Amino acid sequence: MKKALLLLSLIGLINFSFAQSVSFGVKAGVNFSNISSSGGGLTLTTSNTTGFHVGAVADIGFGNLSLQPGILYSTKGGSSNFGSGGADKLTLNYVEVPVNLLYNIPAGIGKVFIGGGPYLALGLSGKSTLSGTATSTGSGTESQNITFGSASGDVKNPDFGVNLLGGFRFKSGLSFSTGYGIGLANLSNESGASTKNNVLSFSIGYFF
């Protein structure tokens, strides 16, 4: 994560020298995330689980283009329902560093923006919440902590992938956006298995 923050700082320093405009802001919103898994000839995708994201962003403008790095606290995961009446909800908490390149289209009271870019996310903590027949007693709820690491049963760290982003920013600085994060990192430590994060997000932001 230190390397990611250093890279983000270097990108900012280099581009500040050539930027036509620089602004800083905050953003927050809701995540609808799922986990896609494959292995043994089978491919499964969990149901969506609802989470959130919050953090700070910068916007470095070059004419109609802008580079938008940020640092966010973001929750991801997924949920699965079993035919026997049980369910498992997985929540993964990350510090995420996205770097998006946007194309801006002037539109009267503001501008439309569209683009995307890579992200790197460091896993901080996680929890698996079992309910119904998925618990050891066959009823109620149970919680188990998720660990990040390289051991069997751990979630690999870090996560990385690609963001797609679009929205509208008013001249006042208020911004609304929709994004989709496509996980490229395999989070599974099991041989022959692949597990990846996918996140649909809706955000509101403000640039000062």
C-alpha cells in the first residue's frame, strides 16, 4: 500500500506541473457488490450485497481531459442463499486507490464526464455472516472473521482491477457519478480456483 501511495504522489507531482486546473474534493456513495468464482468446470456468481465507499479525490485537468486519483474506504463482498434455508454474507473492507482518466464534455450548467482506469485495493478486514441452516446450530446467525494472506482459507491481498466511470459535475462543484469496478486479481489461494470482486457504485461528490 505504501508503494501505491508513493506512486499516487508522484503522479500528482508530475501532472501538477502541466495541469491547466487542479481541484480537490470528497465523495461517498453506495456499493452493490458480488463475487464471481470458478473452479472444477463450474462458474458461480453470488447475489449482490450492499456496502458503501467514502474518501477523497483530486481532479487534474488538461483541456477536455482530466486525471482523477483518489483514496477511498470501500466495502465489497457478496451473499449466497442455500436451498436448505441458510445464507452466507461475505463483507470485505478495503482501502482503495483508483486512478481514472476522464473525458469531459461541457454541458451548460456543468460537464458530462466518462472514462476509467486502474485501481489497487488493500484488504483491511472481513467478516462472514452465516444464518439459518448454514450455522452450526441450524438456526440464528453466526459471524466469522475473514483474514487476508496466503494461507488456505485466507483472501489474497491486494485486490486490483479496472474501473469504468461516468457522471455529471455541476459548475458549483457538486458531482454525481456511476461506476463499475471489474476485479482482475484472483483472491483465492486454492489451486485451480478463481475468485474476483465486482462492484457497481453510485456516488455523490463535491469539489472545492
